[in-house]
Amino acid sequence: MRHLLDFQGWTKAQVENTLDTARVMAEVLERPVKKVPALQGFTVATVFFEPSTRTRISFELAARRMSADVVSFAAQASSLQKGESYKDTLLTLEAMGIDAYIIRADSAGVPHQATRWVKGVVVNGGDGRRAHPTQALLDAYTLLEALGTLEGRKIAIVGDILHSRVARSNVELLPLLGAEVWVAGPPTLLPQSLPGARLTPHLDEALAEADAVMVLRLQKERMEAGLIHLQDYIAHYQVTEARLKKAKPGAFLLHPGPMNRDIELEGTLADSERSLVNRQVRNGVAVRMAVLYHLLVGKGR
């Protein structure tokens, strides 16, 4: 595991090894002093060509909790505004001795290209609609905490599947741990195929006997493009208390954020005991600590 770009070629053992390390890191975060010297002497750069709150802060906390130096790059306050390319921006950072790059971009493939431009480790922090692997890892970690095992469990993912990198990474990862993944959304927001998942335009079919439901943000730009009308979406695809009765009793709820309350998810459910949303955010730090440790110190062992 030289880089973390997606889960193509990953094995169940690799996933379990990473999540086992995340559990160790979670124990570190419970200590009075939440810091270890594992990455002392390393420099980690968060290179975000696209805005982020959770992923960026989570990675920066993860690196600092392991004593790494952190360089924070924001496109809005950089030479990109003067016409500099992604490549030249990364080469500039490379010349400064960066060891690991966390890259988020609105275009798919930028992290893959970056592995050809820099010598350091590259972690995909989300690229276009292609992948968001650390989100899927923290989702899997959170689901395992709640369910104990994913073997034979039904996980439903609901919302804008077509444009969701979170959905794609979860569909790559969760079946490796034995889960059966169903995805549901309006026909205009569903891909024609998604290897690893069962697709349906019928929400009730996806929710039926589900052990957990992951709700995705309905993106405003999709409504502006005429792919879906807001009231139609709410009427047919909003996850509500009534619709959730199709799932198993007590089925858990996840959301990668940011959340549009009372659009994709009924607001009362977001704050209910079955909601794992805040736990996802908390677990993100431990999972990203594990990823950085494996890439920079453990070399994927």
C-alpha cells in the first residue's frame, strides 16, 4: 500500500489490518494526553483544491496527534488564483520536503496523477465523483462498532448515487467485509450499473430489512440542473420515521455530511439514538491516524 487512492486490489485482510490499527489509535484518543510520537519528523500537507470541513480538520488532527508537522494548503488563498496548475503547485510543495499529501479535488483522477509528480505518499481525500476512501473506512469502522460484524448485513445507501464518491468507495469496501449493499435514488440520480451493489429506484426495496441506512446529501446543483425537483425528492426519497419502519427495528443511520436537515433525512432522526453521524466524525480521526501510520511507518503491513 504505497498510496491510498481507492480500494481496487485491496483484500479483506488489508481492510481489517487498517481498522485494527484504527482501534489502537482510538485508544490513544481516549487518553488524557492524546498524542504519540509515531510520525515525529514527518511533514503532512493537506492540499485541498476543493472546500472541506470534516475531512480536512480530521486529517490535520490525525497528523498532529501523531506529532507530524502539518502544512495546510487552501486553493482560495494560493497561486492557483493566478493561473498556476495543480502539477506546479504540487511540485512546489515537493521541493519543500513534504512526506505525505492529502489531496482533494473536484476533478476525478487528480490524486492518481499526483503519484507521478511527487515522491511522497498520496492519500485521496475525495476526487470528483470517483472515490473518497477514508470516508468509507470510517463508515465501515463505525458500522462495525454498532453491528459487531458486517458479514451478511444489509446496508442501504440512499440519495444522489450518480454523483457520490462516498457511495462508490463504500460499494468497493463494504462487500469486502461481507456486507450486502443496496443503493436507491431517483432514476436520474442512479448510475446504469455499480459493481458490488444492488441498484433500485424504489426506496422501500432498499430499506427492507436493512441493518443500517446511509443517507447522502441532495446537492443543490443537481436540482438546478433539472435532475430532480426538491418536493418530488422529499415526497419519494426522504428517509423518515415512517419509511424507516421497512428496515430492521433499530436500524442505524449514517450520513457523511454536510447534511440538509428535513430534505434527505427527517431532522428528528438525525438527532435520534439510532443516528451514528457524530460517531462517524469522531471515528474519522482514529481511522485517518491509522491510514497515515500504515503509509508512512507501517508500510502497509
